Amino acid sequence: QTFVLLITALARIYLISCTVIACAQALTDPSFMALREAKKLLRTKVRASLRALDAEVIAEQSEAVARALWGSELYRSCASIGIFLSMPQGEIQTASIIRQALADQKRVYVPRVGLDFEKFDMEMLRIDHLLSSADEIETMWPRNKWKIPEPPVLEGEEQLAYADGAASAIDLLIMPGVAFDRLGNRLGQGKGYYDRYLEKHSATPPTLVGIGLTPQFLNDDETIPVTEQDVTLNAVISPSSGYTMI
């Protein structure tokens, strides 16, 4: 047993070393640096446009996206849905989507980053069978550093009630983003939470749908700078164009 533990520890050290070396090489690659700068500039541009939207416009666009989602075959046919909980400002609001999914008796999974943000790790937790009302999300759940509600940390065996959502358990994953393009490329916040989650469950990926507000969707002649590691969405839903398969 000691030998097995030693081999496991050495393997982990090797993988970490390879990751550090790869990151160091990437940071000195001019093309990588240019791509990272392009993403940074695009995030700055889109975030400025989002800050200019008032609460009424965000609410109207959020409902337009929700209606388009509910009318899609992907939503109607799915038994389970993973969906993010929204930041208080400057982001599409997903509360009505979650309420409808609960009313439609779908299995609902939401993300939890937890207390250690430096790990950049995310889990998807099933919550539909634990809620007596969707209002509990806003009124009773703790909030992370971005003021987003997250499922509370339970103790002992109670934690098992969440049924950690491997991607194989989720039919439809609704993804946030800073920006989206017509090719299904997504620009995230830069932390890599969803990238790592999907990489971990790459053998059985869910159907990926990106949703956002109007300023987050690029013009047809614009594309998001991506790498081979970036995941392409299956569909996007915008307030103006509605539901679009890629």
C-alpha cells in the first residue's frame, strides 16, 4: 500500500511539473500572448457595453432569452438541465429559467465554486429535490465573492444529497460567457471554471447552449479568438435572434 501511495504521489508531481512547464512555454509564446491580449481587450469592450444597460433592459432581454429557450426542442426534450446563477448586475438573469425548470419537474443542477477560489474548480450540484421553493435560492443560500448564490455546504452524509453532476447526468448545460460569436465560440470570464469541468467530463459531454444579453453577441464578421482547447457550443440564444443551432 505504501508503494502504491508513493507511485501515486510521484505521478501527481510529474503531472504538475508538466503543467507548469507547459504554462511557462505558453507564456513566452508570442502568438499565445497576442491571443490573450485580444481576449482581454474584447472582455473590456463587452463589459463596458453591459454596464450601460439599465435593469429594465436586462430584465426584458433575459425574458426574451428564457422564452426562446423554453420553446426549443433541446429544452422540451431534456430531463436534466445545468444552469448558472446570475450575478446581481450586468448579466442575463436566469431566475425565471430555473423556476420553469423546477415547475417542469426537470432535474436541475447549478454550479458551486466554494470557498477556495484559487483552485478554479467548479462542481455541478443537483438542487431540485432539496428546494421547497425557488425563492430559497435568493433568500437562504450563501453568496460567493461575486455575490452569486451557491448551494450551502452541508455536513457529513447530507452533502451526498447534492448528487454531484457529472456531465453524463446533465442533458443540457446552459453556459454564461462574456461574449459569443456565430461559430459557437465562447469567451468566458478568464478563470476557466467551465473549461475544466467539461475537460474532466469530456467522455460524456452535455449539449452546450450559451445565453447572454445583446451586447455579448458579436457581429457576423467578428469572431472570438480561441485555442484548440476552447469548447465550441452547440447552440446560442440571444435576445434579438432567439435560438440558433451551430
